[in-house]
Amino acid sequence: MKIWGKLLVDDKVIKSVTIEVNPKNISFFEMLQNLSHELNVPTPVLLDKHVYDFNMFHLCVFKPDDFIEKVNFSRFVLEYLKN
């Protein structure tokens, strides 16, 4: 499965990356860590709401309040890409 991670400032994509993962071999948190590393941003705090949104809508959004460190973007979005 392919996951698109993108950083947005005021609805404008400033940086994005796509990774391919096998959901049987990797946890959601590990996937989030990999995307964060690829985008060179800190890993956000993962809440049940994020996992629920991703499972239900194939999309989850992290806002600056979800990070312990200060970030320079308005949203970090994870989106499942269908093949």
C-alpha cells in the first residue's frame, strides 16, 4: 500500500513524499515515523482519533498542536493512495 505524506501551509503543499509499506509488517506508528523522517519533521503525537480517521477515511491530519516541537507548517496530512 502507498501512503502520501504532505506538509501544507495555508492549503498549499510545501513538501511531500510517497512511501510504500506492507501493513502486515509495519505498525501505523512506524509508518508515521518513516514519513516524518523522510519529510525531516518531528514525529507527531499519535492519538486514537488519527488512527480512526485513517482507517475510516484513508486520511488523517496532524496539526501543529499534535507536535511537541514547534513546526513551520499548518498541517501534516497522511493519505492512502489506491493502486
